[in-house]
Amino acid sequence: MGKFFDDISENHAEWIKKQKLVFVSTAPLDPNGKVNLSPKGYDCFRVIGPNQVCYLEMSGSGIETQSHLQENGRITLMFCAFESGPKILRLFGRGTVLRVGTPEYQTLFTSQYTPENCDIYSAKGIRSIILVDVYKVGISCGWGVPFYDYKGPRETLNRMAEKATKEQFAGFWVKFNTTSLDGLPGMRHETMGEKWAVLSSEDRKKLNQFKKLGGGKGGKWWDFKYLMENAVSVAVGAGVGTVVGATAAVLFMNKCA
């Protein structure tokens, strides 16, 4: 039988501190939108107080959590025991995105993370701190969760980030983090330039569809200058497509005749 609490007790906090993995779930308001569920590793999670927690968010190929929180703030965090006694702990809350480089981010980062207590303290790929105000804590048995042995963190993400420059991260954010899968506004950062600020809702929908198709070379389809520079290629491509389509239609009609 599950139990619910109005805040995070000291025992809850101690147990959370021992866990190596947290699952983060968010969703858009649109009933047809995609519910997101992301696993977070590294030593990124902190219990700030009885009703507040946070975690460092690394750069990745998606931006669902930020997009959903910026729209509606709803978030659920889940921990589960993979060793010792069974337990599942959920934190229900309202989340806020503290963008890297802002005063709010820097204040919280300084108070919660140090080189001694955080294995990604110096990571170049951090894009925000997700701050969560917790209004309910849920505990359930976890009898169906299997045992797993923890071997250590994967270093691939940090190694990749170390090779990237600030400008390259900005380009990555523009290409992959500008909108959610459902077209909601995503990453917002001044290093991304004007692109993220000028996109209309219709542009975001097109960008979302463009990403689903594979992104193209550089993902600059909304850039007027880019289109002009490639006008000839576009025209030639359209012409070839028309000829191929017409030929196929004629052959099909001849076959049916």
C-alpha cells in the first residue's frame, strides 16, 4: 500500500542521496502531446530542503523537460531501489528552468555544487538547473523492480562536451534544442543568437517537422539567406522530381490501358 507525505523527511533525503539514477517525467498540456520520461545519472541531484530539490541538466538531443516546464511547470521525479530493500519514491512538483549563465542559475549552482561534491562540476555541457518545488512525496513497495549492480557512470557525454566550443554548443542548441517534439519553445540562450528569438509558432511547427525528416545539412531551412544561396539546388531538385513523377505516371497509365 502506498504512502504519501507533504514534504521530504530526513530519512527520505538520505535514501535519495544514495541513489545513482533518477527518472524525470513531464508532459505538454495538449492531450495529444508526447509524455516525456528521461533518466538522469551522474551526481547531479540535490535535496535543498523539505519541499525543494534540483538537478543539473546536461545538453542532449532533446529539450522536452525544459519545453514542458516552460509551458505548464508539471513534473514528477522517480527513484527506485536496485539493491537492498525494495522502494519506489516519487516527488510530485512544479519545476522551473534556471538557464546556465543567469544570476539565478549561478546562485543555486554555487550553493549546491562544488568540485568536491559533484562529478560534473566542470562539465561544459550543462545547459540549466531544473529547480522543483515539491508538494507531495509518494512511497510504494517496488517489489517488481529487479536487482542491478552499479558499475559507474558513463564518461562519453563529458568527453564529447570537452571537445566542443561555446559556439558549437550554441549551434547544437539551435539545431536540436529549439523546439520540443510537439513544437513547443525549447532552449533559450543568448549564445544561440537571433534564431531562437525570432521563430514564430508556425516556424516552430515547420522546424519540428524538419527535425523528424532528419534535419538536412545544417538545419537552416528557415534562414532566408540560406534559401537564396541554395535556390538553384532547390529548383533543380524540384525539376528532377517533377520529371520523375510525370514519367512514373505515364508508365503506370500505359500499363493500366
